[in-house]
Amino acid sequence: MLFSRSILSDRQEAAVQKTLQTLRAQRRSRFRVLACIDDTEESLVTVRFAARFAVQDSCDLIVLFVRPIDSGLQSGGLQVRLARENMLEAGIDLPGVRYLKRALEVLGQEGLDVAGWPREAERSEAWGDSVGDNKLEFRSPEGRSVVLKLKTAPDVANGILDQYELGPYNLIIMGEPSRWSGEIMAFFRSGIVQTVTTMAPCSVLVARDSLARKGFFICTDGSSRSMQAVRRAAVLAHVAGEPVTLFSAADSEAGRPAAEEAVANARALLKAMKIEVAETRVAVGRAAEEIVEIGSLYRVIVVTDEGRSRVQRLMRGSTATEVVRKARTSVLDVR
């Protein structure tokens, strides 16, 4: 009897894993955006950015609110209500639910009205919490998915990174950081945005109040890694209808020809992709400072993640990290 149960358990596990593998394979063929919000109105800028990026039927948009474990809701009745109804209609007075409702309103304001789409609610256990993880998925007739997710986790950063593992995602969008530790202090303590920007396997957009500005300010140093970032960022700009400016900084006048060559090569790449470049710019000076100063006039600065560990950043620094921290506009860290 025990042997039969073991075989059944193994088969069930294999079936679950096969289903998950199939789902992840399907998701990899789509452009998936994870917009993270908290219990502030300002955080909804991530939803506005996501709506403007995920405009095609091949794009899926997931709005995520991470709440701490156990907010004093020890109620079996609550679990039953969540199992029978979706979280937006179960009468739960939680900040997460309130702001997920607001996110739905913001999507409507941005032209993505999902009210008439078929919807499906799902709840799963998480950390022994009475609310657990809850999601409400809206799916268009064309197969496009918009998901509202209320996730339970020990802390927000880990909740966001765990959600990536359930994805995968092409882009995570987060709000402006409230604090940013130096590289030494980051070994011991770092904020939510800093942790996710450092640890996320995919590109991260740190969204600030820059939607009134125009254009993608895409930076390149001519390396193969940055050219890949140019290509990917330019596609996103093209989809969003944003003009593209290419930029490179030289540390001295002697390095100017190399910087000019870098933007010329990037322009040729985009021309081959039939993506128009509005302008190219070159400056002489410290790269991070020049990028922050000039790039803050645009809606989004695009930098290439160097792929360095915390130790490497401590020893060699990181232009991308410095720009994300100091910029006065939104920054897309491409990886």
C-alpha cells in the first residue's frame, strides 16, 4: 500500500513539474512585465509605465503587491471567502487589495480596460498566512493576460524576487527608492529597490515621475553587452512610440573618437532593424555624471548592467548602479 502511494505521489509530482515546464515555455514566447506597487498613490506610476510598454497582444502585464506575513487576520472564514470569491469582491479591507483596485482604474485611464474580459481567481497557501497568495487574472479574446497579484512574503524584496521565479518576466518595474546604501553597507542592509535591482535576473526599470518628458536616452560604450542592450531598449522605445537618442561618454578628448564610433555603430544596428534614431550625442567626462546630467531631460535613461557581483562593484564601481541611484528621471537597467 505504501509502495503504491509512493508511485502515485511520484507520478503526481512529475505531472505537476511537466505542467509548470509547459507553462514557463509558453510564457517565454511572450513579453511579460511585472509592475510592483505599494500602499502609496505614487507607486502607481509603475502601472502607467507598464501599460505604455505592454501595448501588444503578445504582452502580459502583472501588477504585484507584496504584503508581510500575518497582518492579524487569523480567520478561517476569510479563507473560505477567498476560495469562493476573487479578492476584489470578497470584502477584504487590506491596503494591498485597495491599491490593486486602484491599479485596475489606472490601467483603464491608460486605455487598457479589462472590465469586460473573462476573469479567473486563484488562491494558494503561503507561509501559514490566513490570506495567502491571491491572484485575479483577466484574459482577452486574443490571449493577452492582465493579472492582479496579492502576494505574502517575509519581506517585499524577497517577495518580488520569488515572483520572478514563478514568471519568468522580461521586465520588472519598481518605484523610486526611498534609500540607497553604499556598496559596503549594502553587504549588511539595502533597500527594496536596491536589492531587486542588484539581484533580479531580468531588466529593471526604476520609475520616477518622468512621464511628462519624452524619449529614451540609450547609453552605449561600444561593447557587445551594451549593443545588445541598445537593441532591446530600442525595441521597447519603438513599441512605446518614444524617440530614441543614442549617447556615449569619453573620459577624455583622446577617447572621443571611440565614443563617436560607439554611437555610430549603435545607429547602424538600429537602422538595420528599421528603428529610427532621433539624435546621437557624445560628451567628455565621467560617464555616470554625464549620463545623469544630460539623461535626466528624457523620460527614460537606459544603461547596461555590467553583470558585476557586489564585491566587484565595491572594487571597480558600477556606472549603471550609480545612474540608477542618482538620476532625476526613470532609469532602465538592461540585462
